[in-house]
Amino acid sequence: MDLNELRDEVLKCQKCGLAKTRNKVIFGEGNNRAPVFIIGEAPGGDEDMIGRPFVGVSGQLLDKILAACGFTRKEHVFISNIIKCRPPGNRVPQPDETRICKPYLLKQIELIDPKIIILLGATALKNMLGPELRITRLRGTWMEWEGRLVMPVFHPSALLRNPDLKRDTWEDFKKIVFKYREIVDAEHYSDHV
Ligand code: SF4
């Protein structure tokens, strides 16, 4: 199976109850061979309307951070979520929903084969690395999952609620740029790092 075949399958998915309430399935977007895979929580209202990941205010902030790192969605990253359909009212995804949907994410990671995975926020951290883990303790820490480097950072929506978190988050993304230069492209350019 390649990524296009996987997309076709996911876009038709009816496996969990969110299929009844969603407008669109948000598979994810970016470079199919991206060195950096970004995992968020779940699509929100804007994403559900438009069918693309991170297009609301959180997404705009994420794009600004990525731009400061010299990263673009087209070239450097692939962005998706733990689950592919919006939970009603933007509630946190339920365990049965993440259990059913997560194999799609794992297959995306296998096919894209990124060098670095960024976990945006607590839901991504808990579902990928362990339900007992705390984003406040582990953000900015390099971890390992299935032989890949993983960095948990605050979700952009947390930065919008609490702008004091922006300083720490920028330090975390600077570490990601340094690592990118170390293991992907020594010539990677950023205006700010
Ligand atoms: S959230 Fe995932 S498992 Fe549930 S319907 Fe959407 S794609 Fe399928």
C-alpha cells in the first residue's frame, strides 16, 4: 500500500462513531517523504469544514513557527493528527476512537518514514508514548519511539491560551532545527535559528 491508497481508504472510513458527525476526514498533508512528521490531537471546526489539517488560528500559529524554523508544509513536514475526524465540540478524543484510528497514523509514519516526529500537546504525547506522561514535564525533551527521534512540544492552542508558553516552545523548536541540521540537512537555512 502507498500513501495515496491509504488516503483513499481513510477518506471512506466508517470505523468509529465520529464518521456520523464529521463533515470531512482530514488525512493530513505535506511532503510524502517528509523528514519531519508532526502529530496533533484531532481536527477542529475549521479543518472539518475545509478538509485540511491545522488551518484555523492554531494552524496559522503553527505555520508561523514552522516558517521561523525554515520549514514548509510542502517540503519539510507532513502534518496529521492522532484521529482523522473531528470530535463533536472539539472534545478530547475518546480511548476507543484513538484505538480504532491510530493504525492509520502508524501506517502513515511507516510509509513517510520521517527522521523526526513532533508531538503537539498532551493527547499526541499520551497516545504515542504513554498515557501517564505529562507534556509539562517532557516538552523539549528528545525521546525515542520505534527507532525514531521524538520531541513533544506544547500544542499551538495552548500557546494561544497562555502566551507565556511561547518562549519555551521556541526553545524547543530551535532544538528541532539543530537536530534537523545534524541528521537531515547540514545546510538547512532559517532566518532565526
Ligand atoms: S476518526 Fe478515524 S476511525 Fe473514526 S471514522 Fe474517522 S478515520 Fe475512521
